[in-house]
Amino acid sequence: MNAITQNIDLGDGRQITIETGKLAKQADGSVIVRVGDTMLLATVVSNKEAKEDVDFMPLSVDYQEKYASTGRFPGGFFKREARPSEHEILTARLVDRALRPLFPEDYHAETQVLIYLISAEKDTPPEAYAALAASSALAVSNIPFNGPISEVCIARVNGEFVVNPSFEQLEEADLELMIAANMNDINMVEGEMKEVSEEVMMEALKFAHEIIKKQIQGQLDLAAKIEKANPKREYCHENNDEDLKKAVWDFCYDKVYAVASEHLADKHLRSEKFGAVAEEFIATIPEEELDDKKSLIKRYFHDVEKAAVRNMVLDTKIRLDGRKTDEIRPIWCEIDYLPSAHGSAVFTRGETQSLTTVTLGTKLDEQTIDGAVYEGSSNFLLHYNFPPFSVGEARFIRGTSRREVGHGNLALRALKNMIVRDESNPYTIRVVSDILESNGSSSMATVCAGSLAMMDAGVHFAKPVSGIAMGLITDQESGKYAILSDILGDEDHLGDMDFKVTGTIDGITACQMDIKVDGLSYEILAEALEQAKRGRHHILGVMNDVISAPRDDYKENVPRYMKFSIPKEFIGAVIGPGGKIIQELQKETETTILIEEVDEFGIVDIFSTNKEGMQEAHERIKKIVAVPEIGEVYEGKVVSIVAFGAFVEVLPGKEGLLHISEIAHERIKDVKDVLKVGQMVKVKLKDIDSKSGKMSLSRKALLPKPEGDNKNS
């Protein structure tokens, strides 16, 4: 099929093969990336023309894992791949964030990148190769792209960096970073760490970049063999009016600079004042020309606003809201705000606010993960919600957005390694952050509020965690730059970097970085990390004034927990036929009971907000698994009466015969004269037949002997 291939050596015995020209040939670009038995198909298609009035890059990136790749059926009723899982969304975002900044600014044709996992080895995380596949598809196409790029996963295992580690290696790692770069610069980072230092993180970035350069060279070598990839297609997606552009700059720049210099903390007031400058210019345009020029004016004014704000910060080292470059916005926190929640906190920093709740549940509340490659369960969930009112907007809510999934995952990774899992913390934990106000760093507010809320709930939490978003403004010509701590929404939008860092007093727990410019040096990155460290420590100080360690005990409405073991052979007796016994027990005692077989024992977990019910369930299970002992006295229930005696249940499911001669010292003609079905009666276990296991009981052995009766009982 005239397939063209290129090999890339990972340096540890593994080899990546990129193949094109064999599959999906009607796409603008398509490749197969293979490592061992793991194979990804990536395609890219871009329309020849841009739609009218589109002044941005309409790029979509999707990643899907085919269940057939691991020889499995999809779950659910329809048995086919449906909407993307959170894992697939997160992988697509990693690729999107690495690619998007490198398309030409004036390229506005709708572009779609699709990546499919079509074959998978169980111990090879495929997402580490998704960005390489996507970039390779672009490289062999004629679509304009300032790449290639690639992406690698770096883990630190026993002090050594490992490239694209296995699942087993990830379990042992204290650092896991997904890093993307072009030939010259890092442009995307995301990952989690177990309190590592800033220096270790910088080492990981440099190590990754050397590996990425080899993968980029492999793409360049492959593209050189593809005729249609050289040169890239010509396009014209922007119409410009240079006279209008100059008029906008001449009229607006100084006015916008002046508004920026007012250092208004209220973002809505600041936005209104910037908007007033634009409206003032629009008023100078003849009405008959306005319809044709309005979209161009909007674009040019955005460029003016961006330049004026950036220059103001670089000139004065004072930011839009009047802060110094390393100054944190005012913070206030409150815990236990919601009396009925298991834990809650409000964290407010400037105009960004998170109301976060914690709910503690049982093993039954764990999230089942049933992906093509990933299977298992999760007992820590973190959900991030961004309603439109948080930014003063009214719009339809159409389910959870990819941004919400991404921000929630970052906060989860920041907090999860600080949760202490021991016998006194068996809970499934759900943290929910509702953003009530937003003006930058809402994901970092989620981290801070989540840490506070879990300590308020009494979750066993090793150390408080705070988070901060760092920004950057650079001027390539002059070499000036300003690193900004705790960025505003405008500073994120108009700046060159969004670098989120979370951690404890002792080290970094997670990070996420997106860089929008070329030429960011390692020295600037190191300086940003050090400035972020000071900011994190400041925020931790404010948080610690509210709560610095978990509550000594859980709140009254949190399910209490009891754990004990029973012999394995009694598991069936506790569960009962079709689960009848355990279901009745849970209903009658208002508890949740879980039994798991571990080695030679059944491990029983009892959860309940009713302490008396939990204790009753415990006692009843103890009776079910108890072994009758000769000579012991039991209070049993008469379950049936026969001519020669009565059968008494001395322990759950264990009955013995109380012979008519053992009911009383005196002679009894009819058992029913003394006992009734359902009656509770104390009996002594006299004997257990060694062959049949039948039990012989006595009631008269517990009754006082009549006077003058010297016979043995």
C-alpha cells in the first residue's frame, strides 16, 4: 500500500514507529503510531476556507479508546462506544492545549483532529503517545502549523526519571508529568507529585525536552518524505483595513492605557470603561459604514487593549487591579458553613469564590471505572462546577463542560495524595466545588476550599494544600518580562502563560501550565516557580488561621464505621439465601453492611449514622458466626414444638432439641402446657453429637431443684 514509516528509538529498548499512506488516506493527514502492540490512529482534516466573521481558530480534538483494542465489549445497554469518558476528555485536552497555540494567528479554517486507540497492551498507558500521533498527522498534511510538537509522560521512580512509564511504574512514582514542547520550548505541562521540590520539577522538564526533540526530529524526517506536506497550503482568512486599524490604534491606545492605569479592582467596572472607549471610537464612524467595519473594529480594539494593558504592566510593574506583580488578592475563608453537609468551606480570593462540600460514603459509593484500558474503581471524587452566574452571564447549561472536567481533575490530583488511607478512614470521599464568583484562578480556589472542607469534615489529611495561578507578560523585543502571582481573568486572557501550582508547606503536589508564546527560558520558569512557592505559603498561612488540621472526630451526621473479621466459612451464613439475611439485618438496624473475602477471613464493614443500630448489627453478626459451646447458657427462641419436646434456636440458624424430659424437674404431659412457639427461653447446651452435630439442650438444669430432690439434673 506504499506505506511510509519512520522509527524513533526511546533509548530503553522500545521503539516508536510512525506510519502513513496506508490507512485513512482521504483525510488531509493520517498516521499510525505504534509502540509494541499499542497502536493509535490519528487523522486531521481542515476546511479549505474559513466561515464568514470567524476571527479565531475553530479547532476540535477528540480522543477515543476502542473497546476492541483490548478485546472487550463496551458496558451498558447499547454495547457501543458512546460519549467520551472523563479519561478520554482529559487526554483530548492534553493534546488540544499543546497544539492550539501553534496554528498561525490568521488561520481560521475549521480543523478537526481525531485520535483512536485501535490496539492496546494492558501495561502501556496510550495517552502518552496521543499528542505525538496528532502532531505527526499534521506534519504529513499540508495544513499550516508551526510545529511539530510532541508530548511525553515523565515519572520519577526510586529517584530516576522514566519516559512513558508502565502502569506498574506509575504506582511507585513520586512524580508524574505530561510535558509537551516544540523543538525550542516547553508549551504545556500537567501532572501530580508527592511533595517534590521546584528543582526536581525543573529537572523533569529538561529531561523530557531532550526526549521530545528526538520525537520531533522523527516527524520532520517523515514529513520530508511526503510530497503533499511540502509546502503547506496557502490561505487568506483575514481581510484587513490598514487605515481603519491605524485609526483605532491612534484613537484608542492612550485612552485604554489610561483606563488600565486607574487600577480598578472591580472587573465589571473596568470592562465597562474599556468598552466605553470602543464605543467612543465607533461613534466616529459614519453609520452607513458601520456594518462593514464593526467586526474589524472589534478585532483591532482587542489588539489595542492587549498591547496597552501589557505595556502598562511592563512599564510600571503595577497590575490592572493595583497590585504589585507578586501580591496576592485579599483572602477570606470560612468552614462549617453548611450545617447539614459532612464538611464545607467557603474560600474567597478577590473576585473568585468557591463553595465546596465534602460527602463521606461507603464502598458502595465508589465510582466504577470501565474503560477499554482502565478498569477498577475510585474512592475519591472531585467535581468542579462553573455556573454562568459566576461571571455575571445568563446562558444555557448543557451538561458538564470539558473545562469543568479538566479543572476538577487538576484539583483532585492536587489533593488526593494528602488523604491518609487507614482503618479509621475507610470512606469514599466526594468533594464538590461550586464556583460562585470567578475572576481568575477558580481551579486554585477549588484546591484551597477542598483542603479546608476535608479538614472540616474530619478526613484524615496529612497537610493542608493551597494553589496559585501564575501569569507572565513578555516583550520579545526589549527582553522585559513580568511574572504575575494570582492572576486575574484579564491577565490570563491577555498574558503569555497560565501556570497553576499547588502544594503543601513542604513541596508541590500538582501543576498545570499552558504557554502561549515562543522563547520562554528555563530561568523564567524557575523564577515563576519560586514566586509561586512564596504565594502558596502566604495562602497557606491565611488558611491555617481558619483550620490547620482535621477535626478530631467526624460530625454527628457522618456515617460511623466498624470493621471486624469472621471465619470465611460463615460468610454465606451472614449473607443468607439470595442475600435475605443481610438485607433484613441492614433494614432492621439502619446500617450498610459490606463483606469482602480476604484470605481465610471475611472482612465485615458496618456503616451507620445510628450508633445503636451499628452495635446491634455487630452483635447479631457475632451470634450468626458464633460456635456453640457445651456448658454455655443461651437465651433462645422456641421455633417449633413436637410431641417429644421443642426445638430452640440458640444462635441465628442454629437449633437444638429441648427434650420434654429436660424442660422442668417435674413430669410434663404436654410441652404446650409450658412452652409456646416464639417464646424466649434460657437453656444450657448439654451435648453436641460428634457425627451429626445435633445439639441437646436443657432448661431444667437452670431451674432450682425442688426440695428433697437429690437427683442430678
